[in-house]
Amino acid sequence: SINANKITAGTIDAQKVNLINLNANNITTGAISGAVFQTSFNNFGQAVQLDPNGLTFHRLNGNRSLQVKQDGVSVFNPNTNMLIGMLSYAEDPFNGNSPLVALSTTGSSNLSLGFQSSDTGKTYTPALNIGGATGNVGIQYNLYVTRNLAAGGNLQTDGTLIVSDATSLNAGLIVSGSTNINNV
């Protein structure tokens, strides 16, 4: 038997030693490579895993819910483990390939910007919705435009349309609610 309190110098070859219950509270230098780190946070999924693929958050069922990688943040449906959207770097082909931040959805998933009237639960009201399969943009509430509004196709709303600057429509304007258009 060895009393480890008396070891003051030398080298321990980790290939020949199996360590369990290591208290790593005082690692002061070096790098840990090729490792998978996994932990759990209270009420925040089953595990958080850091490996060469990135930082991945898992739900209680083991499926991914969020993954942070070098090229962006991926969001998964935690019930099916399928990718539903990303926040990433992209180049804008319509503006000379200028860099931009892309918030995108995949397949039949929708991308919604919404609001919550209270800070409890996961229920929110979508105000702007982009269809993942079609690219159609839906606006659920009044649309307020304070600068130019250009529409290549029909512009349609069931709410109020208020435009206070120049408007360019290549097709029709359909408004079921009230309309207030100035300086057209």
C-alpha cells in the first residue's frame, strides 16, 4: 500500500493507473483532449455534453434539443431528434455575398417570432411566421411600415395596414381590415 500524502515528486503514468472519483478542483495547466464531458443541470435537460462535435444539450428522453457548433446553433425537435432550425453565419447572395446572420428553419418546420403575455409556460402567440416548406411569410397582427414597402406579389392582410412612406406593389393589394396609406 502507498500513502499518497507522502508523494512529493515524480510522474504517474495514467495509462497504468485507473482513477475513479477524481476531484479535479485544482487543475492548473494543460489541455484535456479527446474527452467527452457530460453533466446534468437541475431541470435543464438530461445532460450537457461537450465533445469534438460541440456543446450539446439533451432532454430527459436522451434526444438532442440544442447544439452549439463552430458554424452556429442548431435546434432540434426533442421528441424526434430531427433538426428544425439554425442560427448561423451565411452570405447574402442578393447583396454581393455580404455576411449576415441567418435564422433559418428546415423542412416542414416553421420559424415564428412571437410574444408571451406572461412569463410562465412555453405558450406564446406568433406575430410573424415563416413556413419552412414554402417560405411564405404570415403576419398575424397589424403591419406597420415606416419606410419603403416593396412587394413583388400580392400583399394581403386581414388586419390593419398602415404605411407612412412610399410603397411599390408589382401586383395587387388586398386588405380585409382598415387601410391608412400615405405618400404612395
